[in-house]
Amino acid sequence: MTDRPRIAFQGELGAYSHQACYDARPDYEPLPCHTFEETIEAVQSGRAELAMLPVENTTYGRVADIHRLLPESGLHIVDEAFVRVHISLMALPGVHIDEIELVRAHLVLLPQCRGFLETFGIRGEAAADSAGAAADIARKGLRNVGALASDLAAEAYGLNILARHIEDQEHNTTRFLIMSREPNLERRGEDGMMTTFVFRVRNIPAALYKALGGFATNGVNMTKLESYMVDGSFSATQFYADIEGHPDDRGVQLAMEELDYFTDRLDILGVYPADPRRN
């Protein structure tokens, strides 16, 4: 135990969410959690001060369930973080790459290293968690099995990195949101501000078109708009949106007032500095 504040994340030590915590909040103690719900509860209950939650990936799109969990969490977005997904091949100390017959990793990582695995004739097998696969190798002493995971996972479980950054593509990046019990509306970021909110439009013709018109006429850039089903109903749709700007900005004020007129529900989830890696 330490006196450092804690930041909760979903996954094992060495997961990419742990990497995000390490990069964005190096002075915080990471708190691994089994599920996203447990991660959120850790902050709600005070076991952690912050939560690190992935929301989207440049290769695989939206992270399932996150958009549903955020509005009901009672937490507030206070920062965003971008993590470049570098994949390394790791194994027990003393093992050479020609001894590796099988690598295990989360299902989404295996296709990203297809070229490397084919070159070395290594078979891939899906695991529930890449960091967990690394931990399993260390725990069981598997000499002919490797893991595809982050460099941080190798460090966490005492494994040797046989090849670094073996992914086929160079653009794979995950965006995370840092959540807190309290909002912080006073900051202004050097690279601008972001505002995230969810809303449901009123049941009138062209409601969505009219609701979004204020952002265009007031010069507010909407960087993300996604819809998702509410409570399993095909007729109830909620929208998740990111815009550039702060609610105190005059253009944002006018756009949000117009949006409010055409919605049944409008909840701001966070106002936070834009990460410089966003661009």
C-alpha cells in the first residue's frame, strides 16, 4: 500500500489501459479491475480517485458498452488520453524466438501481427486478455508459448521481449477518457477544450436535423456523433457527441440552447482540455 492517489482501469497489470494510466497519470497508483462496472464503482466508492476508460480505437471503432455506462455512472470526464497500441512478442527469460510455437493474445491483436507471425511460422491463439496471457506464461513456466502484449506487461511479469512493435499497421491508437467524481470547468487547455454530452431528441419530424443546426450556424465543430439503443428499444435512441469548445464560449452557449429546445434529455458528461495528440 502507498499514499499515492489511485487510478482504476479494467484489465490486468500490463494491459493497454494500464499503459494509459502510466502515461497520463504516472504519479497515481494503478488499480486493476475485472470489469468496466467495477472500474466505475471504484471511483464512486472512493477506492480510487480517477478511472481510465477506453472509448474508441482507430482500427476497431467504439468500445462496447462504454457509451451506455458513462451517462449512468455519475462521474465526470476531466481529461482524455491517446495511447498508441504497440505490440511486442514476449516469453520466459532465456527462450529464443525459434523455440516459440504458439503466441497468445486478445483476439483483436492477432490479426495486427499477421505478417510477423507468418514470417516466423508461429501459430496464434486467442486469449481473453493479452496481459493475462503474459501473466499465464510466467505463472506456468511455458517455454514454447509467447504472448503479444505491451512492453509494460513484460515488465510486470518478468518476461523477456523477443521483438518490439511488430504490428503491421502504424496507426492503431486507442482513446481513453479519465473520469472523476467531481467536474472541473475552470481549466483552459493550450490545445483547446472538448465538451462531451449525451442527448435524446424529441419525437417530432426532423428533430435531429434541427437540433444539430445550431452547431453549424454558430461555428462549433462536432468531432463525434454516435447513436445507440436505449433499454433495448428500437424507438428510443440516445446520441453521444463530442464538440470542440467550452460551454462558456458564446458559440457553444447558443448551439447548446438550440439543442436543448429539441431534446427530451441533455446531459454534459465532461468539459476537458483537448489532448495534443488528438490532431
